[in-house]
Amino acid sequence: MDLKTVQATTEYRADKNHCAVVATAVAFNMDFKTAQEHYDRAGRRRRTGTSLFVIGKVIGRLKQLQTVKVEEETPTNYTNGKTMTANNCINYLDENCNYIALTTNHAIGIKAGKVEDWTEGRRHRITKLYKITPEVLQAVKVEVASALNELNELMSKF
């Protein structure tokens, strides 16, 4: 999901003060309506802002529903003490992960190394990050041949 796709929905146009919903839709790659429903269940009233508590609650629920790893981090872990903004964050963050970046009064969705928000290129200072990493399922090697050999040996005895 990207910002232009989100902005084209009727649910987006009917709501306002929904930056956390947009950031969640972008970072978790879901449609805006689904993200909006998660926030509704967590206690967000439509056409109003979202508290940090509700954002954390929704992210925790989505972490359980999807196969992703979510880490709460501070921007200084990436910048060696420098200030991270919406303008320079792509210089520090991993392109293979999605992020929800929080400023004082705003939430920003970052997907595949691109800021998907109106703050792109601006100097809004990022104070907190949620790093969303898709979990890769590893293949399990099953040694069927040895089990079949043992079974054939047992059967040949009878």
C-alpha cells in the first residue's frame, strides 16, 4: 500500500486526523479501511487524532495477526546521536523493512526506503520508530530416505 492508493479511498476522504491509520496501512501493507477498523476496535474515534497508547495497542495486535517482527526503537540507535527527520531518515533506515516513525504530533509511514507521507523532504524530527520486518519462514529438511530405508529393513524381516 502506498500513499496515493490510500488517498484515493472514500474512507480516507471521510476521515481526518488519521496519520497513524495511514502510517499503519503503509507499514503493514494493508488497505486503509482495514487499518481504520483496527483503530476503531482499539478505541480511536474517527475524525480525531490517535494517542500513543492506541497506536501501541494496534501495532501489538497486528504483530500477533501477521507474520512480522515488530521492534520499538529510538532514532539515535541509527544516527549515532544525530537528529533523524522525515527528510534524512532514508539515509539511516533499512530498505528491506517498513517503519512507523513518530514525531511530536504526527505518524509517518516508511515503506521500502521511501517516506509515504506529506512530510517527505521536511524536517519533522522523529522521536520514536516501530520497525516492521517480515518474518521469513525457513524450509525444514526432512530426511525421508533414511526413514524409508529403516521401514524397508523392518518389513523385509517379516
